[in-house]
Amino acid sequence: MGITEDIQEKIFDPFFTTKDTGSGLGLATSFSVIQKHGGLLSVTSKLGQGSRFDLYLPAPA
């Protein structure tokens, strides 16, 4: 459970993966699309406890 700090720094980079069969595009694509819509995607993680991904999208006034 949890993601190390060195992996957290790279987790949204295109083609970064820790899996043998992963493409490394899922989180990178999500991050890019969310940013283009004025939003934010972030990760908070503690080893031994787990990880949390927060997604923020702007709401029209």
C-alpha cells in the first residue's frame, strides 16, 4: 500500500509505469485532459497506509 516519493514525482509522466504490461499512459492522459479543462489532479500517499487521488474541476459560476 502506498506509493514511494520517487514514484510520486513521475506518476503523471507519459510512458512511466511500474508494471510489466502497462503503457504508462492512463494517468498521464488523465492529468493532461484535466489540466486542459482548468482542473487539477494530485496524489497524496503514505507507505503502509495507502494513496489518495484528488480531482478538482472548475464549476461555472
